[in-house]
Amino acid sequence: MKKIKPKELPVVKHELLLLSLLILLFGQLFIPPAYHELTRPLLFIQTIFAGVILFYEKKRWRNVFIALLTTTIIMELVTYFNNDIEINSATGVIYMFFFLSVSVETYRQMYNAKEVGIAMIAAVFSGFILLCMIASLFFMIIEIFHPESFSNLGSGDDKFQNLTYFSFITTLTIGYGDITPLTMHAKKATMLIALLGNFYTVFVTGIVIGKYLNQKSSAKE
């Protein structure tokens, strides 16, 4: 069996990122509800580790993400023993910075890709999930500073899960109406995320189709 060298890890970085995001979204389906509060930080931490792999070739950013991973672990431990609103807000900002940084890098690599292959498809899929996760954290920060900004959120871990669900429904412009924005902050944020969701779909679809047509044209020549 061939031993995988460290420099070979980034070859599947987008596939690993997509896998980690899917685990983040759906991992708790296989975990008893009593352990959701405990496992939620672990799911986020494994996603940050995937971010370290994504930036593996960039030493400075890789070190930033390793520091971010360490800080997140410490803050989650502190939150577990002392559930303070300021610590929760700081952790939310860290996660938002993480998702924003990974999103920008994913979009950059997706735009610069020469061929439409498995890696690019994984990057496109990851890019959309990242946009939705940024939206969910954005909504969560609004809810923390302006309580009751959204209807039917529940409490505890259910609140974040419902906001994540709402972010996907909004970004996909489905709008079931079971969760609705109530305050002006929430309404404006929902409008912004819906606009970004539409833009992502149109813009990325155009990029992928253009690259695929160029790839087919080059292959014929």
C-alpha cells in the first residue's frame, strides 16, 4: 500500500472539505438528541480541520487556521462549562471568519480551475454550503443581539439547527414560511442572503458551463 506523503494531501482537499461540510450538516442525524449539545462543537472542529487541509500549500494561512483550530477548541471547552453570551458571540465570529476565508479560497480556486472535474464539482457544492453556513451564523448573531428576531426557533441547540435550516431555505429561495423574520434586522439579512443565493446560482452556473464548453472544444481540437 502506497504511503501518502504530506505534500499529496491537498490533491483531494475539496472532496475532504465537502465531506466535512456534509458531516457538519447531517452528522447529528445519527446521534441521539441527548448528545447533540456535546457533539455540535466536535462537528464544527472537524470542519475547521478540513480548512487546514484546504490551505495546506499556503504556510501562513495554514498556520492561521491551526491557531484558529486551537482557539476554537479552547473556547468550546470554556463554553461547555460556562455558557456565556459574550463567549458564544466570539465563537460565532470565529466560525464566520472561518467560513468566509474558506469560501473566498474555494471560490478563487473554482474560478481559476481549468477543467470541470470531480474537484471542481466538489468545490461548487462546498461553495454553496459555505454560503448557507455563513448565513446561519449571520442569523444567529442577529438572534443573540436581538432576541425573538425569528419565529419558531425553539431553544438551545434547536435554535441554531433551525436557523441553519432557515438559511438553506432562504438561499435556495424556497420559503416554506414555517420560520419567518420578525424584526427589521432579520428581514434585511434575509433579503441579502436571498440575493446572494440567486447570484451564486446564476454566476457559478455560467462559470461551470463556460469552462465545460471550453474543455470540450479543446478536446476536439
